[in-house]
Amino acid sequence: MLNLDIASFMVELKDGALKNVGPSNKSATAKLFDVTSAEAREFGDKRVKFVFEDDEGNEVQVALFPKEAKRIADDIEALEADSRVFED
């Protein structure tokens, strides 16, 4: 399930084209639940891309610099040691 929360968002649909309306103060949050596939791969010369997809075909991609990706890997390692999430 993909959940989008878009604040201060307004567009104009005219002749099949979307056009931004109003100031450029928009922000958004995307959440993807019930992920059925996830992968990490190289992205360009300097980033790691994480790709998450659910069984409905919704997809979220996140590109991180290696330092940020390593921090996520360290967080997962800490969870494996200290969290009941990884209990068998």
C-alpha cells in the first residue's frame, strides 16, 4: 500500500498537462507498506539506490551516498542484536 501525504499541493490540468499552481512551498511524504521485494544497487558513480516494491506494483526508490547507506546497515545490525524484531 502506497500512502502519499502532500502539503500545499495544487496543480492545474489543462489539455492533458499538469502545471504547478501557487507558490513552491510544497512538501510530501511517501510511505510504502507491505513491501514484497527490496534491493540495493549502484546508482551512478557515487550512490547506492534502494528499491522497494509492493505486490500492487507501487515502488519507492531512494538514492543514498555510501556513508548514509552504511549508517542504515549499521542500524539494522544494531536491531539484529538488540531488537525483538529479529527474534526467531
